Amino acid sequence: MTHRRGIPKWTIEYESKHAELILSEKIEGLQAIIQVPLSPANFLAGGYKKKLYFINAERGQVVDEFEIDVPVTVMRSSRSIYCGTAQGGVVFLDPKSFKLTHSIKASTYSIADMDAQGNYLITSGWEFRNHSIFYDHFISVFDIRTMKQLPPIPFLSGAIFVRIHPKVSTAALATTFNGQIHALSMINPEDVKYYTMAPSTYLQAMSLSPTGEAIALGEQSGTLQLWGNNDKPRFSQFPAPTEWPDVVPIEKTISINSDEPLNSIGMPYYREELLSSWPTHMIFEVGKPSLKVDPDILASVHKPENAKQHVWAHNPRRTRRYQAQKSEVVFAPIPRFRSGVNKYDTDGEALDLLDEEKVGMARYYKRVEIKYSKFGVEDFDFGYYNKTPFSGLETDIANSYCNSLLQVYHFITPLRKLAIHHAMSPCHEENCLFCELGFLSNNLLDARGANCQATNFLRTFRSLPQAAAMGLLIDEVGLRVNGPRNWLAVIQIFNRFMLDQIYSVTKNEISPLNPRNLMGSQVSTFSKCHCGHETDRTMDYFVFELNYPSRPPNIRHDPSPPGFATVIKNSIQRDGQAKAWCTPCHRYQIVHYRKQIYNLPPVLTFNANVRSSDHLSLYATKDWLPTRIGLSLKNARMNCVGPKELAKKGGKDRYYGYELTGIVVEIEPDKSDSHLISIVKVPEDELPLGASSPWYMFNDFLVRNIPEEEALTFAAWKVPAVFAYQRIDFDVEMSVNPMKRFHDLQVILTELRDSNNICTPLQPFETITKGIVVAIDSEFVSLEKEEIELHSSGKRNMIKPSRMSLARVSVIRGFGENEGTPFIDDYIATTEHIIDYLTDFSGIRPGDLTPGISAHPLISRKEAYRKLRLLVNLGCVFVGHGLKSDFRTMNINIPKEQVIDTVDLFFIQQRQRKLSLRFLAWFLLHSNIQTESHDSVEDAKTALLLYKKYLEYKDAGVLESMLMTIYEAGKKNNFRPPEVGKTEEVSGS
């Protein structure tokens, strides 16, 4: 019991003396409490224990208790005391003796709520149908004088709360769990007025003021909504002034930063010596704790019979001989940089430890971040986080929350093949997410476990105005642009948005299998208004929202929680009520609708739609989420069964087996820190040898093989967001390398982009085959500068690297009669703001990349990328200088055997210095390049000539001596070509 101002007055722990022994028990399981009508200073409480407790408010004690035959769920008082029971009845008690006077049956299962005013009693309840609990479709009305039931009020949505108006005894209010408010008449059930609120969660409470002018609605999230019939509703008949709390004076804030002097904070005045003022002779050096002895050593100790002999034990051989151990390091830290990888030889064991602060959560579930050393991002040790043949995705890009769902899409094999096929098809949509998904999937296949980026995909995603309108864009500091961040909601909206985008760009494709046939379900929605008007609408559904049955709030334990197959069935074929426009009625009405599905696609995706702890508790149940389900469709009626029933089905029933392919999960160790990961089941033909499980966890660039039990176990910190199921034994008979078609080759064979005739397109007789050599170089411009954090000590930390964009790419022949002639020299149109053209290093000048202004023919980034991807998939070998950083910026992964980097060919590991292209050209080719600015065609030719020189030295057997000569000459010239006019030290070729 609390005071009006919120101060607790008393709490009861009652000792029952009605038995032979004194039983000390807390009053538990209470569901209802009312004020005794004839004694306002006393209360009557009841619940599941089949007892009524008589409580005196002044003394704060239980004065008496009464037995009752049934559990009580709700209590009201008027002329009598009315107790709604868990068996669906209402018990009438005498307000003086508390003895049973009457009882009536109102619901078939349990009473949800009731109210009594004047001569009427109304109830809402639950009913048990088809092994599940549903809201009762009628509100029961009783006349208290005659104890007879009046005509019930139809309420198809199912009322959870009911109240009789205190001023008009024949009027009532009823609400549903999702916020629909109905104003009803007990005399004329047809007279109904509808109101709709927008709760963020389910309703948990409703109260009507004694004046009837205000309604208070409480949500499960703790939000309270107040509705009134005017701007200033009255809450009580005789209001009293509100007692406000005393105003607490605000203390002066203290600034804490490096520029604020410490003496501005001030210290308390004291007259005696402080306890912390210890004398020097009482301060001792404790020292480090001693090493713990290995338990295997203690177990093998041999005690001598003679006390003069030594105690000895077997050496378990866990360390090398005479090797000292550091006692202050409890466990090796996670290495960040390759330059420090030998400091702690952890081999990944630090990731196996449980985080003590996060209950039961392994470290590899925590958010991972890229750190930058003085050597740049190339020094970051991505290999420590991924020792599998499957590539992760980096996080230092805006909107990288998409990584988790992109990995799930990648491992849906039919979707992956369609995406790759579409990416290399003649798609005229400049900002096509399906093309970018295909390019990304190709990168993940070629990377073979190396880290990848979704830069091009996310850049295209960021350019779509629909994504911004739906609130899917995340700014650089990780805050949501259009409101607070909710990763579960964001990734589910992105899932629907992404599949809708794929459908919109491929709906006109004429193909036996396209994304619509692969993932789309044709669903009709039939609606009927109470006036009799019917409508129907047919749409393609690519994502289904899971719809969980509601558990009655007054039922503590659901006797039969629904299975996952039942939830799937009810989510696809839904029946219910919603507010929609009715043309004959000329207004919005509550209509009854039902959905009907006509086809079962090979791939089904579901948004988990977990909104409450009740939903999450289903997933926490062992084996609730099955790895396989069976779906059948007969006469437009769908049925779903679990794995056990699927194995038994046969004969006339045709069930398609579906296997769980991927899950997107939100990891939330605490409220202030959450992120998304994906858990996928790798197809059997892609599993590496020795894999303990087909399940892999992708935490951005951290990839790990996990057991199936861990993959399907959920907790409060691990909440599912998206599921993907794929039909068993279904595959797409489509080549992963469809780019060898004649049309795609014609793009390079016949197109001429350069107006100055620098570029000579490939001729029909110049056949590109696997292993053919081409030279490549590219130029870039800067879109964003790097962010540097400066410390007072002078230390510099890179917070965020610069963002570059491809400006020009040149590819020259390394074969045939036209060797050294470029066949690709493209300038890429850029509509984003360029902060630095880097003209000294790129040769790109302002206006060169602006459509309508540039003197060069411009192409889109996607078109240039398609050409390079075609050459990669045809098996070309790329020669260039510093290709690793170029390919990273272009966001393309090329197999190592198809890359020849001259910066690595002319490199001595012990010297730890890599030579520039300009210096190598001066020393080996006797040519001065890059004198004014860079030119990608010139640089590509130079790299090709250096490769020829390398082969020449290697065949002659003088490569090692030439490398030493090059480094000696570089040391004398500071690894730079001498200025024109000075003496040049050049070795002969």
C-alpha cells in the first residue's frame, strides 16, 4: 500500500493460523483487489490460491481469510461483490458475510474483465478452440435484478477490457489488446462507435474516470495514454488540489575536460587529518601474486619415503624448456594489428572466453571494430577473427548493419545465382541493388575467406531516396536519421525493402525462374464490412510477418503453447479484423479479412516480429525453432507441420520440405549496446573438410563455426529478427559464370569511349582466354577526408579513413600484336561531392567527372565494374603496381593466382621497404614517368614492362643480384629518381 504521493505505507507478509501448524507464507498469486462496499477502510483481495484475504488498510494487516472454490481473475463491487473466475464464471458474494449468493456462467474458458454499474453486469473472456486460447467474440450482458442474461454484444476483435459508463448505465466501452476502442450500447448492439489508438506494444490496463470524461490506457512498455471527450476532462466529482513534490535545488555542474583546472572543482574543508593520509612507514610493496601450479603437476607429485629426498613430479610439457612465464597477464589480449601479431600467440583462444559482464555470452558475439595503426587498415589483423574459408564483411562503412542480412542472402544458393546472373546481364537501372548484390556475392566467392567490403552496395543503397524515406539510413555516428535506433525493426524493414527492390527491377524479365518465382507468394486478401460489402485484392508477398497468438494476461502458464508450424500457418493464412475504408458506408469501418495463398515458392523469408517477452520465451524453449518444416497447399488451403510430422507424412498429402538456411539475430548485451549478426547453414557441397558443423556465425568480419545447438539457442541478449527457409533439394540450373555470353563480350569488343583515340577496342580475332595477361591501373578522387584524433602526448589515432571513389580505370593488352595498347580507358561519372581531386596523384581535374561538362565520355560506376568483373571471370591475369589498395578501393576481390603485383616482384622482405613505380621505371626502364601528374595508361604500360623485365631476370638467373643492385641504388638516391640534369646511376638492362 502506498501513499497518494507515492511513499510506501506498508507491505504485508501474512501468517495463516487456520491450519494446525503455523505456515509462514507470502500472499502470492493475487489477481484482483477491491474496496469493501460497506467498509471503505478495508480491502478484499483474491487470486489463484482459492482464497480471499480481508485486509485492514489502517493497520496494514490481514484480519481474516475466506475459502473460495475457484481461482479468481478479476473482482468488482456494486450491490454485491462480483468475482470473475478462471473457469469462466462469475460468483456473487454478500458484502457483509462474504458468502456465496449466486453464480453465473459467462465464458467458456476464463474471465478477462468485467464491470458492474446499476442493474447491469458485463464480462469479456477467453475461449478454448483447436488447442489454443482465443478472445471470446461476444461480450456477455446480465441483468442483476433478474439474474438473466441479456442478448450478447458481438465483438469479433475480442475484448480484453470492458467498462460501463458511470453516467449512462446502458453505455459501455470495450478495448482490444492492439488499441481498438469501441463505444457500445447494451440496448442497441448495432449502435457502435470506433476509435483507434496507436500503441507501441499490447495494452495491459484500462481505467475509466468516475466522471466518464477520461480514459487511461496502459501499455506493456510502461507508456500511459490519456483519452478524453474534451481538452480539459474532469477526473473526479469533487477534485482537490494536487500535492506537488518539493523542488530540489540544482547543483552547479562541474565541467570535466583536459582544459578545466583541477582547483576549480574545490575540496571539502576539514579540521582533522584525513584517513587517507597514511604515514610512509605503513606503506608496503605487496608484489605480484605467485604463479598457480599446474593441476597436472600436483596430481603427479611423488612423495619420497625419506624426508631428506626431494619431492618431484612429471613435467606436462606445456612450455618450452627454461621458458619464463609472465604472471601479470591472465589471458592474452586480442591482437589488433599484424605488426604486433607475434607479441601474443593467442591463436583465437581469447574469443572462446565468456564475458563475465554479459551473462553466458561468448566474446565472439560482441561488437567488433576495425582499428587503424600508422600503417593503415592493411595492418589490421582480420585473419585472427576468421580462420574459415568464408569471408566476412567490414564495418567501417555507413549502413553496415546490412552486412548480416547480406550474408543470409548470399547463402541462399538460388538467390545468389540469380543475383550473379542479373549483375552481368544488360540491366539499365543505374542504381540497382540486385546488380550490386550479385557483384558482392561474386566477391565473397572469390575472396575465399579474406575480408570483403560492401562499399558499392551500400553506396548505391545510400543514393536511393526510398531508403531515406523509410528511415533505413544510418549516419556516421550510428544514430538513426529518422528517430531512435531499433535494430530489430530496422533490419526487418530493410528485408522487406530489399526484396521489393529486387522484384521491381526484375518484374519485366522473361525467364523460367526469376526472383518473383523464387521468393514470391501470390496472396489474396478478402475483406467484408458489416454492411455486407466485400472486396478482394491479390498481391505478391516476399516476406511474411510472424503472428504469435496472444496469451491471456490473467493466465500465468499457457497449457498448450503453439508450435512454430502453427505460428507459420497462422501468419501466412491470417484471419482477423482491421480498420479499412468502406465505399458504400463512405467512412472507415472495422472489416473482417482473411488471406489466402495460391503458391509455395522455393524460398520463404519471415520477419520474426518479436515484440514481447512472451514471444521470446517461445524461442527460448528447446527445439521450438525447427531446422525443417513441411508445407502443403491443397484447394487454396495451406498446412504446415514440424520435422517429426514431416517424416511421417505420405500418401495423398504432398508436403514440400523446407530447411532453415539463415537467421539474422540482434545481440543486445545491454540496452545501450546492440548490433546484428547472422547465423547461416552452409550447403553441404560448400562445407570445408573437417568442419564440425554446417552452421557458421557471421559477426561482420568475425566468422566462426558453431554447433547447431548454439545456433538455435536464444536468450534475452540474443533475439531473432529474420528467418530464411529453402525448399530441400531445390537448386537453380544456372551457370555461376554467365558472363561468357556473346552480348557481354560485345561490350568490350566494339565500344569506343575515348574521343582522343587513345583506346583501341578489342578486335574479333583477339580472343580472351583463361590466363591471358592484361595490365591495369586506376585513379581515384577523395569524397571524405580521414578523421584523426590527436592526444596531448602527440599521439595520432585514425578514427575513420578517407573515402575514395573510382575516377578512371585503364586496361591495356599484355598479348598479341597490339601489346601495350589500351582497350579500356574509362572515366567514371560522379554525382557525389568531391572534396579533393588529388590532381598531382590522379591527373583528374575539376569537371572531368561531371556529366555535361567533362571533355571525356563518362560511364557509370556499375558499367565500369561489369567490365572488370567480366575480365576476372574470364580468367585474365592482372599486372599492376600496388594493386591491393586499388582493388580494395574499387571494391573488387580477385583470386590471388590472377594478380601479379610488381611492387611484390621487386621486393626484398628483409629490407622492409617497397619501391615506387617511378623509381623502378627510372632504374630498370630508363624512363621518367609521373613528372607532372599521374596517367593510368602510362602507369599500366610501365607495370607491364616491369613484369617483362622480371621474367627476363628470372629466366637469366640474375634476379637476386638485380634486386640487391636496385636496393643499393635506391639507398644512394633516397629511392627517388634524380632530378633532370644530374648524374644518373642506372644499371644496364
